[in-house]
Amino acid sequence: MTVKTLGIAIFGIDGVLVEVEVGRQDGLPGIDIAGLPATTVKEARHRVRSALRAGGYEWPPERLVVNFAPADLPKQGTALDLPLAMALLVLFGVVAPGEVAGTAFFGELALDGAVRPVPGAVSAALAVRQAGLARLVVAPEVASEAAAIPGIEVLAPRSLVELVELLQGRVEARAVVPAVEGRSGVRAIDLQTIRGQAQAKRALEIAAAGRHNLLFIGPPGCGKTLLARALPGILPPLTLDESLEVTRIHSVSGLTGRGTGLIGTPPFRAPHPTASEAALVGGGSPPLPGEVSLAHRGVLFLDEAAEFRRSSLDALRSPIEDRVVTIARSRRSVTFPSSVMVVLATNPCACGHWGDVRKACRCTPAQVRLYQQRLSGPLLDRVDLHVELVAVAHDALSGDVGGASSAEVQARVMAARVRQIERHADLGGAVANADLDLDAVGRHARLGAAETRFLARAGEALGISARAWQRVIRVARTIADLAGDGAITTAHLAEALAFRRWSGADGGAGAAA
């Protein structure tokens, strides 16, 4: 006799249904496991056997065989403990086959029979719904995550014994309520509390409205980090679909808080300059998302960007452009989403005072050029807004705060986003200006004859690339949206071009060249 239950394996950020088959065979008492199990999966026989005995269920003295199908999918982690235990209980006659029909199990078992959470509850729930199953069993700590997926029943037993009683109808299931969390990973700073830096604040508003990438360059203490950490406070909250995307990524990485539910605000990730290439773009075995994917639908802030390894920064070029990261393995390839706003902050030189009128720079011209060249031209070409900051005057620091608050700026940003969503309805989804491809730019950000001539002359003078040309148009479209204008004018283009004129140590027209 062979019995089957359903479990879920996580590959990348996707949940894959796994059939857990258990049967008897000839031989000495024991258990054999097949189906490409990793060490953690092979060790499930020890956890499950102890959990069954802790619950008072007898383990018969016979030879058992377990197969995890599909057999060509590598099985990792401890999420298959629960479906294996339930398959054994069906085989032993404790649970009837009909009581586990239409149910998927996703959880680890402690030696005392307690059900423990495992990463990826949202992905597991999505896999259950796509397969047309009725129920998902998870640990109580991640039940609110799973319950956010409509159309399935979520059971959250504390122990294996309680699960058996639930399936047999001897106890009533506790209600599981999906929760939405308002966490962004950082406490946002109100723009109104930041003195000076009006141009930088304007750049933040444009970046937030169109989801554009941004570069701050200036001496130490001029407010680069402070401005970047104010960005989450002016971004619109995530939609339900976006919240599910973000929570899936954080859930499979084990970063969601237990019992917190979905992530409702854009994430803010600020990796240290010592972060490796794999930490930034993803990798490992099994492959896990990197910082660029953990910041999906939010902000990836690279403070002291020039101190990152050149290879690590250049590895971000494709994810920034393509909005996805693909990690190839011998058996399968894994794709992680990476639709992020990248904010770079850097000093202009090693000492930080090149071009600073208040303090002399100690670096030679060659040292300045070498330092600035740590940020490659192709990387900076993908950054839409370049802002040179100077130190704020002391009288401004001691004066009253002024300017718009983050709430006021957020309202303008959300109004601009609504205009983009309505205009880009034919593209499907909430597509921001920074996400427009070449065809969409031609249809939704078309320039008039005078504007085209103006941009051509300016582009020739500044030496901007073809990629930068398109990015200038996208930024100008965002500026027009903030102003409530239907068409892009030369004034919008001029402001967009003004944010691509960082001259650098070599006197060139930018980082855009």
C-alpha cells in the first residue's frame, strides 16, 4: 500500500507542489528517502519519528520508503516534515485518506511534535491556490502571511496532535486573519526637518514620482544620507499585488517578522560597502534573493557608493535595466524580481572635499579621477538624476525649518503616479515613467518638433548617450506629471537635463557621457 500527501518546496521565490509518497517494503526496520533530498530533508526521518512518538503514535517495526516527486527537483529545508508525518499517519491508519485530500502541508516539526514556521508561507499559499487546492496547513507564526492569499483555508495548528484533531473534526479551527504591516525597514525622516538642499529635495520628489534612480555627490556632512532616508516617507504605499510580491521575497529569505502579515510600505535596503556581489544581486545554494531583490518596489540605497567593489556595482547594471535577476544553475535557473529605485551617495574624492569652498582638498587631480572612476560610466548612465550637494551654511542650520513636509510631497507624488497609471493603462499594471520601454516612450512621452530640436542640441553639447537620451525624456515626463501638464515642454526638458550635468574631475558632462 502506498499513500500520498502534498507538501511544498520553495525554489527561488516560487512554491512547487511536492507529492510525498510513503510505502512499505521488505527489509530491516528503517526508512529510505528518495527524490533528490538534501541533508536537511534526509534528517526529517529523525524529527518526524520523534514527533510521532511524542504525540503517542506508534512507529511500526517495518521497512518504509519515502519518495518526493517530482524527483528531478532538488529538495531543501525542513518544510517537508509536516507532509511526511501526515503521510505516515495515513499509512499507519491514524488518519483517513479523505481527511488529507485537497490539503497541502508546509512546516517543520520539533522533536516534541510542535509545528515550527519555515520561510516562504506566501509562496506556499500562492502555489496551493494555483493548484486548486482547498487548504494549507502552516505554523501559527506565519499563518497571517498565508491567509493574505484569498481563496484558500489556512489551518495553523500548534502541534501535530492538534493537526490530527483538526482534520478529524474533533476541535474547531482558530480563525486566521491576514494582517498588513506598515514596515519599510527604516524610520523615514520628514523632509521639513532637513535644512537647505532645495535642489536635492526637488530631485527626491521627481525620483519618487517616476521611480527614477538618483545620485547624490557632495562633501561629508552635507546631508546625502539624511536625504536618502527621507525618500521612503514620500513614496506611495504598496498596492495589494505589490505587497504580495515584496512579502514573498522577504518571506523566502526569512526576513518577515512572525505574525506580522504582509509588508505594506516600500522596503528600504542599505547594504554596507563591504557587501559581496552575491549579497547584492543574489546567489548561494539554494539561490536566495540579494539586496537588489529585497528592495523590490522600494529603495536600494548605496551609501559611500565609491567604496563598494567595482565588480559588485557593475553587477547591478543588468538588474537595474532589466528589472529582474536571473541566477543560472546546472539544473534550473532562478529569476528574482528587482524593480527598484537605486539611490547612490558618494563623496567627490577620497578625502571628500574636492570642490568644497570651505575646506581644501588633499587629493591630487589623478587621485580624484581614480576615485570618481570607481563608479563606472555605464552604471551612472543608468542613473536618471545627478545632484551635486554643497555644505549647508551655518545660518541656515540654525534657522527655522521650512519647506514642504513629507506628507505634502507624498500627496504630489501620488497625484503624479495616478496620472501615469491612467495614461499607461494600455500597458497593464501600474507602470511608472522610469519603467517605460522604448515603444512606450514613443507613445506616451512623445516630443513636439521644437522640443525634439532643443533636446538634440542639448544632447550634442552635453555628449549624452542614447540610453541617457531616453532617460531624460522619462524624467521630463515625470516633471510634467508633477506640474499637471499633458505635454512635455522645453522647460521640463531643461530641468531634466540640469540633473544630468555632473561634470566630475575630468570636466566632462557627466557621468551620463
